[in-house]
Amino acid sequence: MAFELPALPYAYDALGPYMSAETLEYHHDKHHQAYVTNGNKLLEGSGLEGKSLEEVVKESYGKNAGLFNNAGQHYNHIHFWKWMKPNGGGAIPGELEKAIISDLGSVEKFREDFLAAGAGQFGSGWCWLAVKDGKLTVMKTPNGENPLVHGATPLLGCDVWEHSYYIDYRNARPKYLEAFFDHLVNWEYVAELFGAAK
């Protein structure tokens, strides 16, 4: 099953002023495309051809670093584009909000922990809202790693690789994280993944 670059679910300029068309063009058309191109080359002869992307990610982890890095980032980015929408942020759908309050203390506490995970990830990586052992948890991972390889299901991830924010925010990663959480998150998609993970 070859990796394919999905089209963005919105126009390049649809996430302004929080994420520019220039950032999306570079991030989607260059960086994500490179993970797809390199991933497909590395998939050949790996013994994992024909497996689902999730299986490739899980089975290459710790065994085939090149394939894992590209497959992991391909998986992360397929969702990353859907985790954002124009006029995002705002109210969190009911069931998900209830779970956030019961598992993470409050929406405010969750926001604080999620932003801290992203700001505190040294170097490249991601911060996450995930389900593990039936409970919501906030995590961070280095490079292309994601919750799948730690026995968890990702519900929301924010890319804190510099190419995700440097054009728009320079080195102000915390400002980018705030803009992502407050103005870009597609909570309906997060709620949909939460429903499927339950």
C-alpha cells in the first residue's frame, strides 16, 4: 500500500493569520511530500508492504529507523492537516469536554499542559492529546514518534518541528502553540477520533 500525499482540506491561505499560505505550501508540498517519497522507497523490500500505515508505523518502530521516521511523519501529518480548520478553536464538543474535565482536571488545565508539552519538547517533535488505558493523557514525543508506539491512540497532535512555525513565528514556539490551540484546532475531528477510540 503506497503512501500518498493527501490534498489539504482547505485553501493554502485559509488558516491565516495564524498559519500562512507560505508555511502551508512548504510544510505540505515540500516536507510532507518528502516523507511520502522517502517512505515509499524505504517501504520497498521492508517486508511491510501491503500493511496499513498504522501497522507500518508500529512494526518499523525500533527496527527500521528510516522507514519509521518517514511513515510516522506521514501518519502524523495526514491527521495534522485535519486537526486544523479555518475559524477553529473555541468550544469543545460535550462528550470530549466531559472526558477532558474528568481525566485532566479542567479544559484550562488541559490547555496549559498541552502548551507546556509542546514548548518543553526539546528539539523537534510533537505534543499530543491521546487515549491510553481508557483515559485521556497529554504526552510529547521526539521527532516523528507518536502515541501509537506507546500503546496509546492519538486524538490531537501539534507539530513543533521548526518548519511548522518558523516562517510565521520565528523562534516563538509558545505563541504558535497558543494560536494553534485557540484558533486552529478542529475539535469536531478530535471528537470523532475520541468516539472511535472509546
